[in-house]
Amino acid sequence: MVADNIKNIFDKIDKACSRCGRSSNEIKLIGVSKTVSTERIIEAYRAGLKVFGENKAQELKEKAEILSDYDDIEWHFIGHLQTNKVKYVIDKAEYIHSVDSLKLAEEIEKRAKKISKVQNVLLEIKTSDEVSKFGLTDIDEIYRVAEFCKNSANLKLIGLMTIAPFVDDENVVRNAFINLRNLKEKLISEGFEMTELSMGMTGDFEIAIEEGATMIRIGTAIFGARSN
Ligand SMILES: *Cc1c(COP(=O)(O)O)cnc(C)c1O
């Protein structure tokens, strides 16, 4: 079942890409495995998915430890990260998508430095009001955090992430993605180097691909509805 779901998503990615003249190689599918057991993650792994995203620090740590033999799994941290929990994910997460404060960037830099790692990070941007409590909104603050990342040897700022609002109006969703893309272009034009747009979930990933997503984060369409 998980295998069928994954195949289905890859088909949809291909179709969305051909609709807008992109190559599906440009899209990284992240299987969002929050609340999902390690047995079912292995099922997805056997079906060819090697990239997983978690939104709780301890959960990522525990699962990565249990699955440490699967050393080609790539872990992404996608949730709100409290500074006191950076230590749980720093040696596990290849990417942290959700840098939403200078304080958090500073803590990640400190911890990455300790283990001589260059941590890939994305800035989480709040592109609409109703969606999530977290994410940067203030443009000056966005520049401050981006600048800090740029000047930190142990941080590599690779892009921006957002969660679009959960509304039926497709244009509202699309606009959130367009806003994120425009912000990325603006930052690039001002000397920040970044390539990634982490946007699109089960309900909206095809729109996200049309608007330039390079990383899509899909849980429900792969693993089914979550009970919590
Ligand atoms: C849960 C979650 C997802 C996946 O959501 P689905 O709708 O189940 O695909 C994506 N991104 C973040 C940040 C999440 O917390």
C-alpha cells in the first residue's frame, strides 16, 4: 500500500513537471514520517524512498537511531525547533527546514561547530496569517538571519520553506508559493546564494511544483491519515 502510494506520488510529480516544463529530477520528495512507525518507514524505504522528514526533535533522534543501519536514509527536520532541542537533531538531520529565529540559527551554528559539521538550513517563512504560529515574517529579521547564516562557517543557507494556508481557494495557496519564490529571487539578487524552495504538502504539492518547489513534504498521501 505504501509502495503504491509512493508510485502514485512520483507519477503525479512527473505529470506536474511536464505540465510546466520542468524535470522531475529537480524535485526532492520528502516522506513526512511523523507519528509513523519505523516498520512503516522501512516499508517506504524498500519501495525506494530514502528521504524522510520529522517535525519533533526527539522523534527524529529515536527513529534515526533505530534505523541507523539504513545509512543511506536522509533525514530532514521540518518542524518548529526549540533551541534546547537542537542537540537531538544536529548529528542526524541533513537538512533543517525550519529556522525561524536568529536565536535558533545561533544555536544550530554553535552545535554544528562542535561536531565540525556544515549544517544545511532553510529559513521558514510565514507566507500567510492563518496557517502556523511559526515562521519569519519581518523582512529585516529575514535579512538578519540570512546574513548570520551567510557569515557562519558551519551553516549553509540553501533556501526557503513555507506552509501554505489550508484553504479551498487555489489562488490563495498559489500566491503563498509565489511569494516564497519571489522572496528567494530577491535574496539571490542581493547576493545570497540559495537554490531550494521547500513547499508543497499532500493537498497542494502539484501547485507548489508549478510555482518552483524543489522539495515537497508529503505525509498523508504516502502513509495515510495520522491519528494525532
Ligand atoms: C505534517 C507536515 C507535512 C506533511 O503534511 P501532509 O499534509 O500529511 O502531507 C509537511 N510539512 C510540515 C512542516 C509538516 O508538519
